[in-house]
Amino acid sequence: MTKKLMVGKVAVGGGAPVSIQSMCNTKTDDVAATVAQIHALEDAGCEIIRVAVPDEDAAKAVDKIKEQIDIPLIADIHFNYKLALMCAERGIDALRINPGNIGGEEKVKAVADICRQKNIPIRIGVNGGSLEKELRAKYGGVTAEALVESAMGHVRLLNRFDFDDICISVKCSDVPLTMRAYTLLSQQTDYPLHLGVTEAGTPSMGMVKSAMGIGGLLCMGIGDTIRVTLTADPVE
């Protein structure tokens, strides 16, 4: 049994039903277009939605979007810890970050501190395409062991700053490799796991890869929340 965390009003882990996520492909600072897409996703059964936050304009749109939607909102942030702080101040329900790429330890601590104060969970998102060079060299490329070592290293970093409200993903486009990584991860930790196959492709190919990878893991009792990634309208 994994730990339970709350993403807004949606429970993830701890025996809660597997929640369905998606991600907007609108420009986040286009509030009207983003809200319209989220409403369409809600109608399709989406329970948690993520938006990209690449800059301050996107971060400033968070509270405006939240006012108009009913499902929890997650901010996807890379490299700039200040954007995470801005989103936290504007009421974001969760953050997706890679603690290894948002700066030094003091910056990670600043994010962990505000998230602890405001009960905001963090998903550590490890992708095969952005795996650390040191781990690629150590394992001779992208392997299940390398993905898990990366994720657990980020977990330890957040734990160092007294933060434990964590969800983890270890995704790549290779389905068997993704399944091995999640299986290995599930044996090492009881944090809730976010399942997905990254860069899954067009709807026809992506649906097959995702059904195999996500479905296979769910059949083994692994996974607490899922997102199917397609190069298509996210409603699909």
C-alpha cells in the first residue's frame, strides 16, 4: 500500500481509486483557452489537470485559471524555482518538478519550505530523455536502475529539507523499460506512483503503447494515478 497524498480534493495513493490526469497544450497565459480546454477535459473524465509554467506570465495565470475550474491544478516547472514559489503563492494544488534542475540546494529548500507550509505535494518527474549524464555514464545509457536511482536521489534531497509529500514518475518511450523501472521503484518505496509512457506518439501508436505500459503495471497492482500522453488534443 502506498502513502496517501491529497492533490486538491483528489486522493492519490493509499488505496484511493486510480485518478486520471491530463495536460493542457494551450499557452497557460491564455486563460480563456486554457480554461475552455480544462472544461472539455473534465467532461471527458479528467480528474487532475497539469499546465506548463515556463515563465512568469504563465505563473501569474494560475489563480485566474483555478477560479474557473473544479478539478485540481498542477504546475509543470523546469529550471526556475521562482516560478514554483509564484505558483505556490497563487494557490496551485501540486507541483511537478525535477529537484535536480531547479538550481542549488537552497533553491530546492525554498520550494520544499513553501510546499510544506501550504500542503502542496510535489511530483518528482524523471524522464529517460533528460536523465543525468552521470547516471547515463554509470549504467551505460538509460536503464531502469538509472531512472530509479535518479528518482530516489531527488527524494532524498527533498527529505533532507523535511519534505515528504511526494509522488514519483519514471517515464520513457520504451514500454518494457518503463515497466521495469516502475516495478523496481515500487519495490523500493511506498510513495504514490504516477504512471505514463512519455513520447508515446500519435493516437493509434500512443494508445497501444500506453495501454500496454500503464495497463500492464495496473494489472500488477502498481500505480496510483495515470496520464496518457499523445501528440493530439488532450481530450483524446
